[in-house]
Amino acid sequence: MLIGKYTLFALETGRFYLDGGAMFGVIPKALWNRTNPADDRNRIELALRTLLIRNDKRCIMVDTGIGENWDSKFSDIYGVDHSTYSLERSLLGAGLSFGDVTDVIITHLHFDHAGGATHRNERGEIVPAFPNATYYIQKKHYEWAVNPSEKDQASFMSEKYVPLYEEGKLRLLEGEVEFMPGIRIRLSDGHTVAQQNVLVTDGTKTLFHPGDMIPTSSHIPLPFIMGYDNFPLITLEEKKSLLRRAVEGGWLLFFEHDPKHAATYVEKTEKGYRAGKPVDMNLR
């Protein structure tokens, strides 16, 4: 899709599985299982989708997927699957290679969002997966990620992102910024401290990438908040503000983990907010 001078695509990088109860928090399984059916291990299928933003000078990725350098135990626990989708194949489908990416905006450093930021070279060294790119993360979030709490420490794999910092590839941002004309970085703090959310707008059309504030279209209703969120009441207030603006402004929401829809509009009904018309953003 085209917004201003930018062309936006959804890149499918793989699939993985997480516990359905953890993904929907206090919502009973009888409700979430209708739209996101669980397997025999109570896990639901989730996408590993990145947002590609291009113009004639820059090639920007928002998040990197989970990556492929995981051992068999990890891959089994999380059902990591690259048999149908991978980042390399999706980039190739867009006529790109890893070296063509100029900027990588990482929403937050959980392994399913930043795992593909680095990889092992032929000597077994962990190096940037995008050799010509500058990576961006919030300073406050990076400080949290290198010293996480007991609640969320399992979500952070420091070997995936500390090498970026050590090599001078990771730029630490402080607060909300205009990343480029028409691309703004906003912050949310409910899921994790200082998560970056990306807004692309030309004043008429707007796409908002909420990261894990709203990971799938099934999480649009206000009470549907993940058990993974560190500060769920903050998430609730952030969702109220975002969804109101999305309805009023006709914003398109991008979903990193929805296995069916890359993006949808939002509708408000007498029962609350829900997913509206889906938009196909995949490469064709």
C-alpha cells in the first residue's frame, strides 16, 4: 500500500506458538478459542510478521521476526516454523537482500521481535543480520532489557541484541521522535517499558503499528490483554486512547502476530471495539 511517498508491505517471516491463556490473560478459553484455536499443548498459532517501509532512498524494517538460530528444545517449546515463511525468502520476494535494509526499528527486544536482528556467521560469531543498517531502540527499554525483572526475563535473549550495541550498530533513542518525514515513533509502556510504536501518515491515510499492545486483531476488544504484559492497566488506558483515535481518524492497524490478517481497520459498536475491514498488505 502507498502512504505519501512510502510503499508499505507486510513481510511474513515464520510462525510460532504461545500458550493461549498467556496470550489472552483473564479472558476465558471458551471465548478466545473460537477465533484462535489451541493445539493439544494449549498453544495458539501466531505470525512473525514485519513491516517494510520503502521510498527511493530508504528501506526500513519494523522488527525482525524470531530469527533462525535456535536449538531444537527452544524450537519445540515455541513451535518455531520456517517451512512456509522466512525473512530471507520474503525479502527476496520484494527484490531485496539483507544488505539492502538501511534502518531497523525494533519495537522492543523480546526474542520474537528482535531474534532476527543478528545471526551467526561462518565462524560462529554473532553479527548484525542487516550489515548496512542502523538499528533503533529506546534507551529506557534497552536498559530494562539488559536487566529485566523476574517476571519477564525469559522473553529477553541478550545475545541477540547486546552485540549490536557493542558494535555501535544500535542507536538509543530517548522519547517520541519524528523518525523521517511522515514516520513517527510513539511510545507505550503497558506491555513492556518504552515499547516503540510506529505511525506512518500523509495526513489523509494513516497506518499504526502497535507492536504487542495489540498483537492480533483478536486483541482489539479492551479487556483482551496479554498475561505477558508487565503493566496491564497501563495497556488498557493505552488501548482506549489508540482505538478511539483509530476509529475517529480511519487508521489502519498493523498486526505482527495475527495468523490471518496483516492489518485491519477498527470499528466501534454498542458492545465496544472490534476488528473492521482487513487489508491485504502482502507482496504480490
